[in-house]
Amino acid sequence: MVAMAWQLSEQSNTGFMMPLGCFNQFIVQLRSMSTTVTIVISKFNAITPISCVRDAPASSKLQRNEDLKNPSETYVGIQQMGQTLHWGPYLPLNGSPKTHVTKNLPDDEKFSDAYHQYGLEWTADSLIFYLDDEETMTVDPGDQGFWEYGRFGYRLGIDNPWANSPNKLAPFDQEFYIIINVAVGGIRYFADNLTNKPYPKPWLNNSTHPIKDFYDAKDYWHPTWNAEVNNGEDAALKVRSVRVWAV
């Protein structure tokens, strides 16, 4: 195996994407410490280059870990992380509900308290996800591939975009970029019934102007980011290292 490693000296990243190279079939490990602030999602993704997507951007995204950041909410807050495989013939069809897992730390622990290791092993036969060396999910669509696994053929008027691929893991049969990013808000991650105690969520998922709503409520959420404390490190995703092995 060929190994590549980035030792980032506990580098902090806030509010942007960091691409780390393009790979096909690999083992990747990220050691990071999550943010402590509200309404923030830390992600470690693998996503296809735009030139490779064909007309199916939903078909090719490995969402390695997504740490939902709302410390006021124990169940989906800073104590929980999720790992998701996104796939489908085109947007908005996405088979990710079949390939999604969450894991919570014990009640007195948070993902922002210490560094954790997130892993993915992607081979020609399966994709295996890990948290701190514990296997959390194995995805093997079977010999008929993701088309049958997602039962997309039962929908009228849809062609199989992966029919010509000999790889049962198609669309995961091409190179992917590895990306680390920190994001704010979104309609897929925070349900409207969540609270940013003592305040309600600062936007509604069906709002016609959610970004404006979010900004207008800044007096409720921005103080939780502790921007003036320790150079704003509470709002940062701290990355110790990223290691990749080709297989």
C-alpha cells in the first residue's frame, strides 16, 4: 500500500473547505476535535471532481463524518456524530437513508472534549466506516450494485447511469477528492423543533429567506461562538492529522 499523510499540528479550520487530494479506493483516517459552538456542522467528505459527475451530483459523495453542533440538544448535539454514504441516479434521488449511521458518546462526553479518529476503508467490494477503530457501518450493495440496492428501477422513466460499469460499487468507481469543511445551518441537519436554548432555532426549514432569518437572529447564536475568547478557537474544527493509504 502507498501511504500519504498530512500532520497538521492541530491546525484549526473555520468556515472554508480544504481539499486534500484525489483518490480511488483508499483507507483514510482523520484525527480531529470538533467545535463547541451552536448551529455548526463539521464535515470530512470525499466527493467526485465536477468533471467526473456526469449529470448525477447526488450519486457520488462519501460524507465521512458530520458532527452536529448544538450543545443544548443532547441527542443530536455535540455528543453525536454521523457517517453517511450519499448515492443515487440524479438529484433529488438519494439512497443515503439506507447507508447512514449515528453514534453517541456517553452522556458526560462530547466530541469537542478530545481528539477522535474517523476512518473509512474503501475497497473494490465494500466501504467500511470506523470511529476510534470501532467499525460503525459496512456498505456492500451486492452483486447487482447500488441500482438494485436502491430499488431505483421500480421508478418509471429512470435509466441506470451505472449500467456500463463492471464495478458493483459504481458510482464509487472513480476518483474522489477528500475535503474537510466547517458549515453553518442548512435544512437537512437541524429540525425545526430543535432549540438553541433558551432560544428557538434561528430559521425555519421552509422559510423563503432562511439566510436573512439566520443573520437577523445573530444576537442569539453569535455569542455562543466565543469569537473574542482564545482567538475564536471554540468555533474551529481542530485537525491533528489526515492519513491516506491506497489499496
